[in-house]
Amino acid sequence: MEPKLESYHGIAQKKWSHRIVAAILRIFFNVFARLEIKGIENVPKDGPAIVVSNHLSNFDPILILIDFPRWVNFMGKEELWRHPFFKFIMPWAHVFPVVQRGDSLRGLRDSMRNSRKILGDQLLLGIFPEGTRSKTRQLQPALPGAMFIALENNALLIPVGVTGTENFIDFTWLVRRPRITVTIGKPFRLPHYAGGPMDKDLLASMGTITMQHIAELLPPEYHGLYAGNNHEAANHH
């Protein structure tokens, strides 16, 4: 089943079904993990913003949504809509597809249009700037597409740092409760963009700024390219 981009619409708050599922998942994670969510007070009560987070596992968006005070309308890779389970879950969760491999210009345009629509409707947009899960748990460079959306919309960014979800990849969590932390940082804006072409260097520098904000919410072992004085090097990857 191909995702229907043209019919997408975001939401502002959890619906009753989302609240029920969130309550069940909260119990699950409190039983099988030591879950802590910090910084909820940093989420603006209204207005558009982009939630930007590191990405360790498929549990990350679920954990962000459980206690986030507003609904986050996430992007998802288009391949998820071809999976028998996820193709039904994605519309329910108000996730919309993003074309990552450049094989569909129309799909890419629709993904960008949906991003603008969410922000134009004063909602929260969710993006994992790295574009995929980190296999080493360390931060990777931000993709240019995420930074293009942020700059084009002069968007407020809400950084989120997630730790511990990489321990849910195998089944050791059944016998050893991993510590999982979701930390929401203070919102920030990228430097003012005066117009003109968004070239590779500009988008890379904006990506570095964004990933630095996320790194500040994570323990040193998660920093990767953004550890110590390596921020400049991150621009050249």
C-alpha cells in the first residue's frame, strides 16, 4: 500500500485512542525499563515548532509521544508503508512519508509540502535529522533536507536527547531493565537566513548547530562527531 500524501493532515493533541495506547505503553516501559522523561516544561504551549531528536531505535518516536504535552507529527521513511503492520499504524499515528532516496520528485515535493502545512497550522513537526538510526548510538551528521525545512520555515526547534532505547534491540530487557531517558531541551532558532541559495555548506553548518544542541542533552559516549572540539569536523562529513 502506497501512502496517500495528498490526504495527510496533522493533529495538535492526542485523540482518545492515542491516550489509551500511551497509558498502556507507559505501564509497559515502567515495568520493563527504568523510564525517565525530563524537560516537559520546555515545550511551548502553542505555536509551530520542529522537534529534532537523535535516533537509536524504532521505540524513539513512541517514547517521545507518550508524555509529550502536544502531539508530534513525525516524518517516517516511505518503506514503512510497505510493511503489513506499519502501513496501518502510520496513518493512525499521523506519520507522513518522506522520500529519502531521491527516486520520486513528486514524493519529495509532497513531503516538503506536508512539513510546511504542519507548521503553517501551528502544529509540532517531528524530524530525526540524522535520517536513520545510529548503529553505534553516537550522533551522526544531520541530513540537508531537515535543515532546509527548518530554514525555509524559520522554525523554532525543540531538541530532544534519547538514551537507552538501543538496549531494546535484543531481548535482554526481559531480564534486565535498561535505563531509558528522554530529555527535552530549551527551544532555539537557527541563525537568521536572509534568502538566496541554500548551498551544501550552509545546510551543513546549520546541521552542526542543531546536532550540538542535541549533544548537550546526551552523555559524552553518545556525542560521536560532536564530542569535545569535533564540531567543526562534523561539517565535512
